[in-house]
Amino acid sequence: MAPFITANGDDNYDTEVKARLDHKIAPRVSVEELSHDDGLTQLSALGEVALGRIATFDARIHSVNDTDTTDAVNILLRDGGLFAFGSIKLKDVDDETAETAHSLTAESLVRVSGPVIAHRKTHGRDEITASIEINKLKIISAAKTGLAKGLVSHRAPGEDSEQRESGLDGISLNDRLDNRVLDVRVASTASIFKIFSGVHELAVEYLSGRGFHWTPTPSLINYKIPGDDDYFSVPYFAGKDAWLTQTGEVHLGMALSADLDRIYDVHPVFRRERNVSTRHLTEFISLEVAFIVKHDWEEILELTESTILFIIHNLQERQKHKSELDVARRLYPSAGGFRLGLDAKGRLIRITFKEAKRILRETIGRQTDDQKDFSREEEAALGHYFAGDNSGLGPATDLFVITHYPRHLRPYNFFPAAGDESATNSFDIIMRGQEACTGLQLIHAHAELRRAMLARDPPIDPDSDMWRPFVEAYEAGAPPQGGFGSK
């Protein structure tokens, strides 16, 4: 650690400030340790609390059974997809607690305290941890009555089997999005956010461990590809044009020319696509990786494969991620569980674009046009084929690679393949029948880049004001480069 610089310019350590700083940056602690420090227990840990011992924890009220008698109010408490039963014996609590008990509403956030009176084992899918006799009750945030119900099941104790097993049947995406906060309170839906966070965490871990640095790229740009109408325009100052970015590729390429040799960005991108499908989104988060190629374009493929395999393997093996996958499977049974059919070199099955078209036509029996990209149905058919045991190219796998896409199906600046000028040094990784990741080598020589821009239909003017900064970065001597992007 560098010395502290004090107000008088003395570069000796300021021990008092250092002590305070050391306290601020103390080693990270677990959620359990934090809960212990603040006197709270997690609902998930109630099964480990000794019978008769007082536990205090926060939870949502899933349901209230107030019989309007003077005996008790029974509630079902929920947190993270787990449940606990709570009973408030009105004759044993003070008047304030009794009054609060009668005012409880479903989805309210409460803090309860009392002795654990029973441990409960999981029966089927009933995730019940314990029963508690509540003697103290505080409403942290009250929910109003009449909130939307019946969208997606929490799989709570007491729900009928038809409701529990219906999953997403009969529930429209619009209904879920219209009630998004309540929808995400369903643990299986919340787990998707946590798994997404895990993917980000693992990607950064893998890339940073291999010398990559996060290099943020702008979301607001002053250039666009001619003929591409999928940009969102934004009014800018002084009557100038601006757009929301579709990719960070341009700025990452310029950064490589600045000798930032291994870089990545995780950022939102925007596409003005009117289609409604899993292949078309107006806004999504993209991981884009770029680096200097030292020897051969397959370095890009090797890095992409190893990154994807690292993420999938650790999502399925590390306990913090496995537990979220388990929760997600309650609603999405196919979550996780990827089969990674690797060859003797530990690589995914690789086939060329032409080979994939031949397999579609000759083995799978589908008509396909070699001049067109794969349709959604064709990708799904290939995914089903390689997931089986009879592909003859390797073990059954949910992931495989298609390489060397034709130049007319890829952007202007993709590097042509050696020995076949009609193809490019590019690939897609197909995951369960859908494109999951695209990798490529880019043209880096400025003269070739200029020719490619002018040869495009419609052409890009390399001397236009909006494209000069990009072209100048390559005129300064850009290194061989490539990378991949995933969403």
C-alpha cells in the first residue's frame, strides 16, 4: 500500500487514518456472519436453531389465517423460496402485538421474534424450515390488500397440487411483466437474476485471471452503419445526431490499437428491432471481449470455448450457484444441467458452416439454402442432432461450434479465411439449439479495412466525419485482433 499523504505534505503513514481505513476494508464476511452480528437469523437457518431458543428474523407474510377469535393468528412466512409457520397466541402477547397481528396483510415485510417450537423436514417440494411461536412482531413495510395473485406459484405449503404443478401454463408474459415486482418475489424467478449475476462474476473471474482488463465503451455514439435502421436515435446538442450503441466493437478495436492488448466490457446495447422473439431484443446486456492475436485466429476460438466452459462448469459445480439452479428448476426444469460433450483435446465439437448445411440436408433431412444463414428451426434441428448419441462426431452435447461463416453473411470487417476467400474466420457457439455466442477475427490492416468499407453495400465512407476517428486508429498501425460477444 502506498503511503498516506497528509495535509502538510508529509508522506509518512497517518496511523489514525490508516486504522479507520483498515476497519472499512476489513476482510469480507458471509451473510451468516453479518446476520449473527446484527442479532438476526436467516429464515433458512431456523432448522439449525435449538428448540426453545429465541430467533429473530425478517420475512414476507405469505398468508394469514386470522380466525377472528381471541386465541391465535397463524401466519405463513416466506423468504427466498423457504417457508416457516408462525403462531401468535394473542393471550400471551401485549396489546400492541395483538393489534398488529390482526392488521397483517399478505406480502407485508415483518420482523418476528420468538422461540422455535418445532423443526420441520422437507416433504416433497414443501420447503418448510421450522415453526415459531411469535411473541414480538413488527411490521417493517405493510402491503396493501388486493395485490395481484395467482400469477406464478410460490409452491407454498397448502397450495393444491394443480396450482403447484402448473408452472407457467396459462400465464402470459405480459401479465408477469405487468406485475413484475410480485413476479420476481417468486424464488424461481429471482434465481434467474442471481444466476445472471453468477455468469457475470465467473466471466470476470476467468478473464481477469488471464490478463484482461475491463474497458468501458460508450452507450451514446455519433456513428452508424449505412443501411442499418435498427438504431435508436437520440436528440443531441447543437442539432447533432446521436444514437444508442448496438455494440462496443468499434471502441474496443480502437483500444487495441492503443495497445490495451486484452480487454472486455459488460454493457447494455440497444437494437430497434420490432420482432418479438428470444432472438430479438431491443435492450440487453452484452459481454464483449477483444484481444491482440499473437499467432493464429483459433486463439479466439480457444479463449471463447474455455470461457464458456469455465462459466458453465462452475455454475453447475460451485455450491452458491448450484443452489440457485436448484431453485430455478422448480419453475424452469431445464435450468442448468448442460451436457458438455468434449473431444480428446477437451474441445467442443467443431463443424464448418458448409458441413452444418450438409448435415441438415443429408443426415437430418431438411431442405436448406447454402446462401442463407441458419434459421431458428435449423439451429434447433442441429442442436437436437448433436444432443443425441448418434452424431458420429463426438459424445452427446448441448453445445457445439459452427465455424467459417460466408463473407456475405458477416459484417464487412470480418477477416477472410485462409484458402477460401468466400468464408471468414468466424464462429458461433450453439447452445441447446440457439446461437449463444459469436466470435471473429477482424481486419486490422488499414488499407484492407478501407477497401472493405468501400466495398460494402451500401458503402461506408472511411473519410466521413463520423468514421474518421475509427479509421485513424487503424492507420496508426493496429495489431491483429479478434474477440467474441455473448448476450
